[in-house]
Amino acid sequence: MRQVIIVASALLFAMTTVMTTEASDDIFLIRTTPKSPDAMVLAIKDYTEKNKWQYLGEIKVKKGEVRLVKICIPEVGRLIWPVGLQLSALLPCGNVGVYLKDGATEISVLHPRYMQLLYPHPATERASIVAQPLLTDMLDAVTR
């Protein structure tokens, strides 16, 4: 009986670990490109300006290994601000990570559904739905 409990516990742990890993992996939108990190930062800036988003800047972190590009999508903000301005912290106005991985440039952003996960509300759900194709289109465009 003790062996059955140990095996069942190990199986449950393994399943939980796999589910947690899968859940955390799909919270990111990631693209890879042969373009340099500098070219990617410029492409993101050009894309945001062309689409009348706000380009808030870029900073190097981790001794220059990672470039964080700050952008803001106003139409997403307009969906959640009526709920309260404190929700500004949830906007996908955060960081776009640009870094080298295995010889290629990788770009990552949080999937906008994180807003709904952190603050369940109809407005954040709508904002997530609106933001997802906008961010996906941006990633696809800048990595071409």
C-alpha cells in the first residue's frame, strides 16, 4: 500500500510539474529572427510610430544582454481605464524583451491574457482579446 501511495504521489507531482510548465510557457508570445537586436529595436520603434502607438523608450539590462523596449497601445488602455486608472499597471505597455538566443534574436512579450488572470473583469477580458492580435501582428511584422 505504501508503494502505491508513493507512486501515485510521484505521478501527481510529475503531472503538476508538466501542467505548470505548459501553463507558464504559453503566457509568452515569442518570435525568433535572424535580424540583430539593434535592428529589432528600430523595427519595433518604427512599427509603434506607424500604428500610432506610444514608443516609450528602450533600455539595456543584464549588462547589455537584454534590451527592454517599452511600448503602449492606447486603444487597449481606453478599454480598461473606465474601471479605474490603477489598471494602467496592467496594460500591455510593458516591456518587449529583445535578446540573443542560440545565435538568433528572440523577442518576447507577455500574452495579454495576463491582464485577465491578474484582474478578472469583463474590461480586462475585452482588453486581452483586443490586444492579442495587435501584439501578434507587431511581432510577426517586425521579425520578417
